[in-house]
Amino acid sequence: MLSDDANLPSRRVEPMAFEVILVGEDLLAGDVRDDHLRSLASFARQHGAIIRRATIVPYDLKAVRDAIAEAESRKPELVVVTGGLGPARRDCTLEAVSDVYGRPLSSAPLAHRWVDDAYTRLSHKGVVGSAAMNITRDKLCQIPVGSQPLKNEIGVANGIWLRLAGRPALLCLPGMPRESEAMLAEVTESIRELRPRHYVVRREIESPTTDEAALQPLIEKLAREFPEVRFQTRPIASARKGANVRVIFESHGRSEAETNGLVGDAIRRLIALQSGS
């Protein structure tokens, strides 16, 4: 449960905001587990950002296009789209990007070389019968004009980075999280440049109670005393009888030391309140 009363005074420093769009019916059907959001949330925290919203859409051009346009309208610093970059007909993410940003798709020499190398590698391993480029594989070389291709070190679908003046930056990644790691590393500095550096400090403690509701008056009091800190309560393990409640403290600031200190003060204050001080 989040304590975020609109009537509470707030002096929070708003962190850089990401919006994530996950593309794929397999996610909606529950056929595959989404590990991308967790890894992206961890990446965001490491770089002083938060994921403000995540949306899952099917492999459908209109659905992907609408999701990107809606995310843009909320003006985050960065929109991240995962999936829909492959050679299959259903993979329509870059076509949607082209439509939303008004940037035609064009063959990128660098992407062409990477795709050619990837299929040569797969051919040598016996994974595919031929390394020859064809119409289907050529689709992997088409990216929106003005975007930067990002190399896929493991698979065949490369990503892109697109930044246009006055609009949120856009990062498109393959649907497999392990294929995205090198791409994230490549654009880390570009992401940091989107906004002055912020720090996200997140700490957790175990409360002495199993009653989440009983904690709420204390959390509301803390929220008034520490408007810069966001509080969340959560049972540690709902399946474990007698499990105590975890309290999560999160704050954002321009100074890591000050933000750490603020969270530490809030933790100490909760401990004091629980002891009746």
C-alpha cells in the first residue's frame, strides 16, 4: 500500500521518468514470464530514474503506435519499447515508431552488417541453413531515419535509440532481456544526459507487526513529517503464517549523501514511533 495522500505537503524532487511498453501476445497470455520490467526498473533506479508506467500490448501496429503516442503525451524523459523487432510479419515496433515520429524506415549500413554477421554466425553453428540475406532478413536492417542502431550481441534483432528535440527520447530493445544488456550499456551516457543526475535511495526494514492495517497511522504520520520520502508496506510472505510486514522507504534527490540521510532519518523515526516514542 502506498502512502501518497494528495493533501499532504510535498517537497519531493521528482526523478527522471521512464515509460515502458512491452510488446507481445505471449506476455498477455501468460505464456512467458516478463523479466524485462524488473531489469529495467533496476537499471532505472541505478541511474536516478523511476518507471512511471508500464503497458503491455499485442503484436498489432495500431496498438503499438497508440501506446507510443500515449506515452509520449505524458512527457516522460524516456520511452522504452521492448519486443516486436524481429523478422516476422507480426513484428511491427519500428513501423509504429516510424509512424509516430514521422521518420521513414531506411536500410542502415551498420545494421545490415550486424544482421549479415549474425546470420553468418548462426549458419556456421548449423542453426540456420543459409546466411544469405533475403527480404525477411532485410527487414531487420530497416530503422527510422535519424535513429542510432544498437547491436544485438546475442541474437539478430538490433535495437535503436532515437532522440529528437522537444520530444521524449525513445529506446527500442529486443524482447529477450539478456539481448538488451549490451544495448543498455551503450546508451547509458545518453540516458544520463536527458536530465541532471538524480539519486534514488530505496531501503527496506521488517516491522514488528503482522498487521499491515495497524501500521497505516504511523505511515501517515511519517508521510507528513517526511514528505520527500515515499513509503510502501507489504507483507513479507503472504503464505507464511505470522509473517511480519515489510516497510519500504524510497526517496529521490540530487545528493546521494543527503538522500541516504533522509531515508535513514525516516527509518529511525518509524522505529521510535513503533516503540511509543
